[in-house]
Amino acid sequence: RPRVLSGIQPTADSFHFGNYLGALRQWVDLQEEHQPFFFIADLHAITVEQDPKVLRQRTLRAAAQLLAMGIDPDRSAIFVQSQVPEHAQLGWVLQCLTGFGEARRMTQFKDKSAKGGEGAASVGLFTYPILQAADILLYRPAYVPVGEDQRQHLELTRDLAQRFNSRYKKTFRLPEPYILKATAKITDLQDPTSKMSKSASSPSGIVEMLDEPNVSAKKIRSAVTDSGSEVRFDAEEKPGVSNLLTIYSALTGREIPDLEEQYAGRGYGDLKKDLAEVVVDFVTPFRARTLELLDDRTYLTEVLRRGAEQAGAVAAGTLRDVYDRVGFAAAG
Ligand code: TYM
């Protein structure tokens, strides 16, 4: 079975609908016919300052949410990045293969360092995409399920894989991004031309998976809609309504033209009211299941330990090849 790999940062108390619809739902689906490795990217999280206690809590919350949404630890290795040291080790080797200018072209660094200025950003934030390349290449996956914002990092990953393979010996598989067009960029409910983002969106612009269901419902009902009154998918002219239709369609499995027809001659208000109900029905059991899992820390820790063991075995094999090929002396 082909491998898939992906990661998510534990930088919020809850995942949001962008994470879920853009990536995590595909993680769950891909489990069926692939061999999955899914991890919580705590090494990536510390590229910006984190409170240690909060980081630890959020890591466990992330694990609980992944299980609650249907990641099955008997099929998927789920693990915490820092528990598999090969990520950082391969990261170093790949940093030495990356051009400074090449790293500079990564747009996420430009966006994320824009606020405090480049001088205030950590070097880790700058080299972040190279660590991401290491995360991926260690497992030689066929697919990496992510949202649109990760596409550039996947391109860098492929470039580095190819460079290593041609400089030394074929070692890495070139991974394909797995990005579903319909949900590749879920946008902010209050600012529907920007992506829904834990760092950039206002609380009312984000639907959190773990919000109280009535809070989520309220956010949907107060989403910004567009001028006019016709419920029609048009990302250019009607970004707000189109985003709501995307979420509606993704959660119910109903096609967008079908929804457009249902709301023909009705207003945005009806659409929002119905979607709010769909969202409540979806988040209520998810939230309950996550909270239940969070009550059993022993189980969560055990799942993560097992995941790290499975991942570590694969990662160690790849790193051994890499160290050998770059010319590091064998440890005897
Ligand atoms: P992160 O933690 O920011 O987000 C996790 C996943 O959610 C997707 N996503 C979205 N998709 C659609 N619409 C949105 N508004 C939206 N917001 C977030 C992201 O594309 C991502 O797939 N660098 C990664 C974490 C990472 C990783 C990796 C991913 C580290 N190493 C290796 C894949 C492979 C990140 O910060 O994702």
C-alpha cells in the first residue's frame, strides 16, 4: 500500500474548519487504502514563541481531535514530531542542500515575519520549510494531503529530493501533493477573500472544531455575505456565499448546483440558518468524543508512543541511508 504522510501544528486549542476540510478529512479518507503517517508538528510550533505548558496541552488536544475525527491508530501511525529525532537530523542535512536564496523565496516566511519584521523572526521560522521537507522525505510517501497554502513547501520538498537523489544516489521518492480543489482554501467568515487562519483571522472569522456548538452556529449566522441576494457559487463576485456553499457541500456531501437550486429565490439568511444547523450536527458529537478522549491521558500517551515507535523504525532506516550516502563514518 502506498504511504501517505501529513502533519499539523499544535498551535491552537482547537483545529478549525480550514484544517479539517482542507486537510484532515482527507487524512481520514486516505487511511482506507494507504499506509498513513500523521504527526503533530511540535518542532514547527516553536518557530514562534510558545508557552511550554500550553504547548504540551495542545499537543494532547491535537491527538484527541485526530482520533475523534476518525484517525484509527490501528491503521495509521499517529505521533509527535519531537519524539522521532530523525526529523531534526534529516532537517540538518537538507538545510545544507538548500540555497539561501531558495529558502528566501518561501512566501510563508515573508507573510509570517511581516508583522514584527524579518529581524525579529527566528532562524527556525526561516528554515521551517526545509524541516517540513525532512518530515516528508523520511517516510518516502506517495501523497501528502494538505491545503493549498502548503503547495510551495511541497515543491521545495520535491526539489530537495531530486537534488539529493542526483548528487548522491536515488534515496527519496518524489511525493505528490494531495490537494482537493473544492476545499483547498476555506476562507475567513468575516473576510472571505483571506484564508481562515489561526494566526490571522479574528475569532468570529474562524469556526473552531471545539467551539461550543451554539457559538459555531452564531458565527455561521453572522458570516459576511455579499451584495445582491442570489445564492450562487462565484468565488470572484460572491466570495462569502461561495465559502458557505463550499462548507455546506463538504459537510453534507451534496453538490453545489443542487444547493444553489434549493436556495433559488430564497435569501442568504436561509442558507446561513440551515448551514448553522448542519454545523451544529457535525461539531456536537466531535466535541463530545474529543473531550471524552482527553479524559484518558494514559490511552492518548500510549497511542502516541506506539505511533512514534512505528514512525521511528521507518525514519531510522531512511536516515541510515542518508548518512551513509553523504559520507558520514559508520558508528561501528
Ligand atoms: P498547519 O498546522 O498550518 O495546517 C494544517 C493543515 O490545514 C491546512 N489548512 C487549510 N486548508 C484549507 N483552508 C484553510 N483555510 C486552511 N488552513 C490550514 C493546511 O494546508 C495544512 O494541510 N507546515 C504545515 C505543517 C507541517 C506539514 C509537514 C504538513 C509540518 N510538516 C509535513 C505536511 C507535511 C502547517 O503549518 O500546517
